[in-house]
Amino acid sequence: MSGLDPLRLTALEAKRLLREGEVSAAELTSLYLRRIAAVEPLVHAYIQVCADDAARYAALIDSEMTASRGALAGLPTAIKDNMVTEGVVSTSGSRILQSYSPVYTATAVRKLFDEHVVMLGKTNLDEFAMGSSTENSAFHATRNPWDVGTVPGGSSGGSAAAVAAGEALWALGSDTGGSIRQPASLCGIVGMKPTYGAVSRYGLVAFASSLDQIGPLTRSVGDAALLLRHISGADPQDSTSVGLPFEVEVPTAERLDGVRVGVPREYLAAGIDDGVRTRFDETLRLLEDLGAGLTEISLPHTEHALAAYYIIAPAEASANLARFDGVRYGYRAAGCDDLVEMYERTRSEGFGAEVKRRIMIGTYALSSGYYDAYYGQAQRVRRLVKDDFDAAFAQLDLIVSPTSPSVAFAVGSRTDDPLAMYMSDLCTIPVNLAGLPAISIPCGLSEGLPVGFQLIGPAFSENALLSAAHALERAIGFAAVPELRGAGQAVAEVTP
Amino acid sequence: MNRWEPVIGLEVHVELKTQTKMFCGCAVAYGDPPNTHTCPVCLAHPGALPVVNRRAVEYAVRIALALGCSVPPRNVFHRKNYFYPDLPKAYQISQFDEPLAVNGRFDYWVDDERLSCRINRVHMEEDAAKLVHAGESGRIAGSEYSIVDFNRGGTPLVEIVTEPDIPSPAAAGELLRQLRDLIVELGVSDCVMEEGQVRWDANISVRPAGSEELGTRTELKNMNSFRFLQQALESELPRQIAVLEAGENVLQETLHFDPETGTTTPLRSKEEAHDYRYFPEPDLVPLVMDPAWVEEVRAALPELPAARVERFRQQYGLSRYDAFALGNTRPLATFFEAAAASGADAKLLANWTMGTYLAYLKEAGLEPGAGFVTPARLAGIVQMIAAGAVSGSAAKEVFALMLTERAEPAEIVERHGLGQISDQDALAAAVATVLDQNPAEVEAYRAGKQKLLGFFVGQVMKQTRGRADAALVSALVRKALDE
């Protein structure tokens, strides 16, 4: 037990240790709760840590669930706070849901609960998952454990930072335009967005319904496969979910002989930092060493993808967030004289600036007389982006790119420049528009900060994608861990 | 001749009587305590998602097919966005440019005229919750506070949109009545108006008589009374004509009808109209309609009122009016057919059903088929008339006594000696008595006042308490007087 390092322990290893009785669920949970107590004041990964419930549940697993343990029993897990959890306040990082206690649990989370994971807490995010730095949370900004002066990426920055800092064994995030992969990249961990429809969205607080997808943030590709296996599946409560037509396998591949890999020139055209580019090129050579064949390809509509995304996502969001009106739950402005004032003040006071910006963009894009020029056109572009991928995958098994054009940037450096912030998602957004699965794995450091390598597969190719990522992960051998300044200091208080 | 003619179109909303709501598993129920049929989906809690009710789609397809619509291979749900406390998501899931069904037709009767109205579309959506405004006005403006009952929120609705083919307020009322009868026949809604299970918006414009062009229309929103609709249209029509004759333009606006004053007042103008920002509902995949399934639904449709009315005309030799009165709604039609199956004379049975029987139902507050008067009992009376066993007027007495004494018609006849007197000798004696008692009238008749025949027959009937065979009496009177 004393030898366990929360910065290096994988879920697959923890599962084995629990099964073989080398560690108890209570000990494992305690390891993470102590780590949270120690580093959370620097990282601020969580909105809420459920220390008592976690410890109590872990003890219950040890004492009473000897014969009937679920497949993930006792594994300490963090959940992004835009997934609702019954009786546990779920804020989506917004003031408007600051004290909202859900009456049900999201399907993906419930499936993990059914396998007896221990929920450590709810992680921070950009408000309603709108952002790429986790600075848009209504509560606090999360810091990157590699350098607390930089952001962890976003919007699943809390989940990514928690895993990277050893504050969770693994975590769930959600990805609308890169919100799992980009923070995974910036925090030096693995993050996977499954094919659209593989995982139920029921209970995921909707940002952009046609793009949102829940996925794993883990320390290894194998862990991502294990977690995906348990969260995926068709859900009668989500009409857009279809599950995966196969059992997700924990990958074992060591070679990539004959795998055809495309490198889209549009993703490398501009704005990729030199350090990122260097790591990326080195990783391409590793792919070749493993037996893969590389081809430069073109995805010609890439340059329009970002624009289309920033119409479609805000348009859907403008409707999805309209239910937060102060009538039934959540924040309601006090002392209003009439209905319109209540709506206006509730929403003005309840939402942050970025959320308001996107609601306004989306409302405008859908308004009468502009619909065709904006929303209609964006949908046509989306189709073309998907066609690009379909054409490419007719010849290829995988497409690869840097996950993010840069490493973690300084806290506050882009908050006044929304466009620069939006550019963080240049390489990830087209994947959501096309509904494809993609995974980001760490491929080295640049200026002491992690660089992520993205692998994109055809729809429903998760096993092949995980196999390739696993083989490449082995070859890369990324072993660095963040050195948190101040970590290990006794810290009295855990954030509430 | 009228210089102006009205053009009226309707949007009819029908609440379907499915077990559960349109997009969640909550029960569809009326009259239960407020907010007892709710869940995360119909309360629009964060993260909740809609799932289409398959039975609601089937019911909507029934309506569409009964209206002769075609059902395209796929249809798409859209979000219709607006803020209001009765709409928890702040958007209604509805359909927009790819509806469930299009291009139908509804034929209806206005007096003896058969009119046809084109159906533009039939689409599916969800109902809003119920708002109750505290305060005197009963409307949101000026109320102290409002409370919301979400039981109704999410009830499946079908919207039927007609083309502007309706030529008069009276025709609009008739169309709606007959459309309601059709929908009830389909078993998809009870269309209880007091419960708001069927409601409609009407749009009306006027144009020079004979013109093909449509004038500017106004809309009357959310009515659920045939009478108010007709009144509202009848008050709006001269208003528009007056505006046009004054050389001004009708403003496109939504109007509110006040039944107390009988007038319309503007609710909002075109400029103030909502921008609903329709876009495809990303939480639902397009509905793909399996043609084989649609045909199954079609094959399972019941006989529709129009077809039944036509069949009644042919099968029973009834007039258009009688066939419609008996055949347009299923409960009465079923009663009539059951009675007719006994072999009773159809025309006589029709008269008795529409006359004595309907009057009885109304007085007793019963639905057709309920109560003591079964089809067999009514048929029994009619058969006795046809067989000459009772006279027509005695039969009315049999009907009344049957109800008070709860006995079979034949037994009543027996018990009260109401059998028809067809015995020539007995009736001849009665005729002779009447003639003896009325010498002046006999005189007058013989002087040429032939109308008095009826008087003598009536007197004989009276004497026999209506039991006499009226035709025979008539012949005997004439014979006696002509001697």
C-alpha cells in the first residue's frame, strides 16, 4: 500500500491490486482523499469533494461487497460537474445551478455506480462546458498541475487536472469541440472522445446536443478502454445513443504493421507552436518505426470547420440553456416585479460572460431572416467536413494531428481574446462535427509542459483506435509526472 | 349579391389519449392533483432528453390517413423557441418543414351541401403545462402571482392545419364539429372541449366575391367553443369589410375574442409576433416511417363517419339527412344498426331513433346504447307497428310504459290492452257512434268539407285510446259517410 503513487497508478493496476486483496477500497480511496487534501488548494480541480461519502462507500465495499462486487468496485473516480448525480449538487460550473441538487443520475455515471466505483467528487469546468481553459467556471479557475501558472485546458479541465495531479484514479469528461482531448493534452494524460452515440447523453447537461459526448480521462490508454467499456451502450432514454456494436477490449497491440495513417496538412498549416510540432514529428517517426505507413492528406474544408462550429454549437446552446429561467429550480433573481424582469435578471445574474456571448450568437444565428445564411450554411459545411473524413477513411485507418496547437498557456492570457481561445480547438472541432472517435495521448514535453498527440478513427472504430494508441503509447514511453510546487505540504482544509 | 366573401382557415389542436406523454413515461391524466405526473423530462431538468411515444405517432398517423394525407418516408421534430412559464424547456418540440403528413382533404356537410376543405398538414407536438393566474383578471397581466400545473405539460398533441378553403363562419363551425366526430371515431382522443382536449386557432380574411387572391388575414387564437368561434368570426367579418370599404388596409394581427362583449380586440401585431427560431431538434433522430407499418395502421382504421353515412343511405334507403343524423357518430350508429339487424323496417326505425329515442336520451341524460331502451326493445316496438300489432300512437304509450314499468314491449301491450284494433265490426260500431255524436260535422262533410275526414278518424282513435288501425278507421269513416 505504501508503495502506491497516485501520480502513476493506473486503473487496471488498481483493479488488480483490489482483486488480489493487496489493497482495500478504503485504503485506495484514502490515498486519493489525502492527495486531494494536499494539492487541491493549488490545483482547484474540484467543485465539490465528496470525502465522507467516498470513504463510507469504500468501507462498505470492503465490508459487505465481497461476493457481489461490480467490475470497477472501489476505483476512485472523479465526475465532471455537468453530469447530474442524484442528491449531489451538480452545478455545471454555473451560478444559475449553484445549489441545484438533481433528482436523478446521468446514465453514464449510473453505469459506473452499478459497477461500484467510488465517486471522489465533482470536477470543475468552464461554465456549461463553454471554454478551453476552465477559467470560465463561476466558482474558481482550475490550475495545470505541471505549472500552476498555466491553465489545464477545458472545458474538462477539472477532470484532467485531477487525474494529472493524482487527485483521482480516472475521471469522466465531456467533449463538444475538444473538451476532453485538449485538457488531456495540456495535462499530460489520455483523453478520449467516443463516436457520437456510443455513450448516452442522458443526464449530461446539454451544451450542444449534436456534438456533446461523454468520455474517459485516464492515465493510460488501457484505462480509457476499460472506462469506455463500462460507460458505452445504447440508452432507451437517449434517442441519439446507439452504443458500440462490439465489446470494448483492453488493447494489447505492440506493432502497427500495415496501418495506414494520414497526416492532414490543413491541421499543420499555421499556428502550431514549434515545440509542439517537434514532438509531433518525432511521434510520426515512432509510428513508422511501429510499421505504420504515413501519407500526407488533405481535409479541404477544415478551414471552415471552426466557423461552422461556432454557429452550430451556440445555436443549440441558446435553446438548451433557455430552460434556466428561474421558474422551477436553480437561481432566481430576488425582488422582481413581473415575469419579464424575473427572466432577464435571473439569466443576467445567473450566467457568466462567455455563456451570454454564446447564447446571443446562437439566438442571432437562428433568428428569422438569418437562419439560412448562418445555421443553414453551417450545417452544409458540417456535411462537407464529414464528407472530407469519409473520403479520407476510404483509404486510411487513422488520421493523426497535434491535439492542441500549443502547450498550456498562462492563466488569464487569453480570457480577453475569445478568438485566440477558440483557436485552441482547431484540431479537435472537426472531429465533433463529423461525430468521429478520437483520442489524445501524451507524446512528450515542450518547455516542460505536456504535448498531446491526437489519433482519429472512422465512426465505431474504437477498438482499432485504442489498439493503435496503446502501441504508440508504449513506444513513446511518456513517464514524466507533474511536480507540484507546494505539494506534500500539510493543508488543513479541503475545498468544500 | 354580396360584394365580399370571407376566406377562413383553421389550425386544430387535438390532445391524444395515449397512456403516457409525448416524450416521457408520465401518465396522461385529467383532474389529478397538480404536479403529480411529472419527471425530469417533462419538467425540463438539466440533462433530461425526450424519447418519442410510439403510440402517439400511431394515433397521429391514424388522423392523417383518415384525412387522406400522404405520409412522407420521414419526418423531423423541430424546436419552437419562446419563454413562458408553462413551457419548461422554453421550447416546444414541434414539427416544421418536414411534418408527419401533408396534402389531405376533409369533406363535410353544411345543411345539404357537401363541402371540401384541403388539409395542408398534420403534425405532432407536445402540449404546454397549465397556468393558473391568481387575481381578478384571470390573465397574467395584473395577476398577483401565477402557479403552474405540469401534469398537462408534454401531453401529445396533433395539429391539423387546413388550407383557407372555408367559405363562412357557419361552415367553419360545421367543419369543426364533423372533424371532432371523425377524431372521436378514430379512438385517438375523446375531444372533451371543456378539458381543452380539442382547441383551435382560426384565420380569416375577406376578398371581393369571386376573386382568387387572398386578403390580409387576422388570427383568432386558442378557442374551444364552436359557438364562440362562430360568433368571433361573425363579428370579425363585418369589421374587416368595414375597414376595406373605408379604403383602408386590414392589419395582420392576432385577436382576442371576448364572448361577453362579442367583439375582438388586438392581442399582438405582426411586428410584435414571436420569432420562434425553429431548428431541427438535435435530441431526436428523424422519424423514418415504414410504409408497411403505415399500411397496417390504414388497414386497422375503423369505418369513418362519411363512409358510414353513405352506407346508411344505400343499405337502409335513408335520406341524406337521416343517414347523417344516425350514422355520423359511432354510439348512435351502433345502436341503430343493432336495432336494424332485427329486421325492423329501417325508415320507421330511423324515425323512432331520431325522434322518440333521442328525446328520451336527452331527457334521461344518457349516451346512446345506455339505459333500459336496448336496440332489441326499440326494434320490438317498431316491429309491432309494422306488423299492425299496435298503432303508431299506441306505440308511444308502449314506449313510455316500458320505461316506467321496466317490462318488455310485448308484455306492456298485453298488460295494458294496447294491441291494435283491426276488427272491422268493432271499428264500424265505433265509427257509427262517432257519426251519431257529431251530426253537424256529418252535415258539413257531406256538403263538401272533405277535410273533416281527419276529425272523424281522430275521434275514433280517441275513443279507442289510440289503439285503432288508423288506415282501417279512415276507410270505414269514408265508407259510412259516402253511403
